[in-house]
Amino acid sequence: MNIKLFVYVIIFMIMMPFKSFSCDNFLQDYIEYAKQQKDETKKRYMFNDNLNQANKGFSGAEYNVGVMYFLGLGTNQDISEALYWLIKSSDKRNSRASYTLGCIYYKGDGFKPNYEKAYDYFLMSSSSSNKDAEYMVAKMLKEGLGVEQDLKKSFEYMESAAKKGKSEAIKEIGNLYYNGEGIKKDNFYAYLWYKRALDDGVNDFDDEIKSLRETMKGSEIMRAERLYGKWRSSLYQKM
């Protein structure tokens, strides 16, 4: 392998760490890079380097090429080529490629949304404990998008994503406990998750917390506060 080409591919992949993104901004890291990198020649050079490695079957390079085709980064935008390379990467169990495909089919970028395919790719990505994918699987199961509605399974995926720190899931899980959706109504755990949401700067649950304080016994609130303190100090490990 040409060492210089290999180094460029690796550097490009390191610059694009797998951050947590919702489908509203799922390629934000690449978009930010494109804004910062003004040298079009360098972008084309990186694209060609990644394409060279992708043609040799490297999953990470296949993913990069797919994204670069999708965004028109270093090459002309081509949705068909983007899907081709992303699918090749996903087939090699690249969780990020599967998640990206899920978002593309979910949003319908360049074509009509395909919720069945979106769900399948999110589910594939979630098998690697991808919290973003778990959240989307939970959301689609709850809404019955691309899959038969299943509130119990939706709750299980939502809770898993929340326990991994997915902000949107943390915000939602308290509501599920509070309303008894997919799980038996539980004021104790609703209170805990609402408190966790406050740590994320979500201040939408003042009324719910007030209502819970009025409903719960003083001993329950004290126990919840103690468990919350232990939970927080242990970086929100499994309760």
C-alpha cells in the first residue's frame, strides 16, 4: 500500500470521530470540515485517496467516499454513488454507515423517504450499541413508522439509549415512565429521569416534577434523591 495515501485516509478518518448526532444534523462533522477547508484541490486529493482505498475494500474509506459523494465534498454530488458506497461499508458491519443510511432513508434526502429501509438500517446499527440508532429504532417503533408499532420494544430501546447518555432519549424516557407508555407507570423512575434531564439543561418538566412531588410520599422523594446522587456520581451507570 502507498504509505502516503494510507496516511491521508487515516488522517481524514481521525478528523471525523463518531460523535452523537440526531438525523437532523447527522453529517455535521463533515459539513463543518468542508466549511473550514477552503482548498478545493486538497478536498479532491482526499476524495481520490479515499476512493483508492475504498476500491481495495477498506470499510472506513468506503464510508468516507459515500459521505463525500452525498455532500459533494471533493467531487460532484451523486446520491446514487453515495448510497452504493455507504451500503458496501454497512455490509461490512460499519455501524456509522448503517446509521447514516438510516438517516438518509428516513429524511428522504434526494428522494422519497423509505421508512422500512430506514428502520432496517437503524436496527442494524443499534446492534453495535449505537445510542443514536437505538433512539431512532425506539422512535419508529413508537410511531409505527416502517415497522409495526410496539410500545414495549420502543421503551426498551429508548431506555437503552438514555442510559448511554442520548439527550433526546433522556428527555423522552421520563415521559414514558410518567405516562405509562410501553412500561407500567412509575412516578419514582419518572422523577429520576426528569432530574437527569435537568442536568442536560432541559427545563421543560417543571410542571411534571411539581406534580410528582405532590403525589409521591416524602420518603419516596428522599430515596429518589439519594439514588439520583449515587447515579450522578457514578456517571449514570446502570441503576
